[in-house]
Amino acid sequence: VQAGQNAEQLIHVKINFKKRTNSFELENVESKIVDLNEYKEDEALLDLTYYDRKTVEHWGKEILTNKDIDAHIDGLDDVITKPHAFTQLLHDSIRRKFDYDISCVHLPTSGETGLSGQITNEALYNAYPHRDVPSKLTLNAQQITTLLEYSYSHTEFSRCTLMITI
């Protein structure tokens, strides 16, 4: 099992089942976090992925903005209560790559202070909780309303700061 946004942890999971007549019964689950630093790098694999790693490195340095932007975030209320340069950058990036009429973006990672200056792919990647691939959803009006109501129901003020409770 890979865990963490960037597969930062590897976990070995051993699951034992007991066979029943028509089913299986869970008997035992053992898990162990693997220290990736204990493994030596595989030279053959490094050679095989050399050009892939160079491509990712080049992609990370690619600049996304034509001019410097100020997308500083002072708190969650910054990006929820009004239009914000950070979320607009995310929407614009999605629209630049995919021809979608509507885009939805997550909130910045917890504690994120935002971005400023010329933004690279790497800076945006590290500042934003993401899935491995874009998702395309078809939602009707009731489903959109339900999603919005659920999101708002988990948003509250605590010590004069907007917080998410989930």
C-alpha cells in the first residue's frame, strides 16, 4: 500500500482469512510501515527511468504564469468567502489543459500560505492536494446542491477564523 500524497510511505499489509463453507472470515491483519531509506537505489531502475525523471524535472520548472501573481493566503476564509488568485490559478490551469465548461478545485493544503511571483508546476503541485488524474463527473442540479450543502455544513467559525470540520 502506498500512503501519502506523493507515495511518501510504503506499508506492507498481511491479511489472513479463514475459509468457511460459503465465505471467508477475516482472521488477522498485520501492517508495518517500511522505511524507504533502508532500501538501496536500484541502478538498473535509475538508468531505465533517467529520461522520465529528466522530463518531470523539466516539467516542474515550467512557469505557469505570464506575470507575477500575488496569491497569498491568510486563512481558509480567504479562499472560500471571495474570489481568490490561488483558486483562480488552479481553475485557469485546468481550463488550459482540458476543454471543460466547469472546473472544481480543492482547497489548498492545510497551513498553505499561498503562492507569489512566477508560479512553476512544481510550486503548484506542492501547494495543492491533488489526485493522480483529473476526474470528469456528470452531476445534476440536485447533486450539486447536495455537495454544496454538505461542504457548507462542515464549515464554521472558530476563534474568528473560518475552519473546515471534516
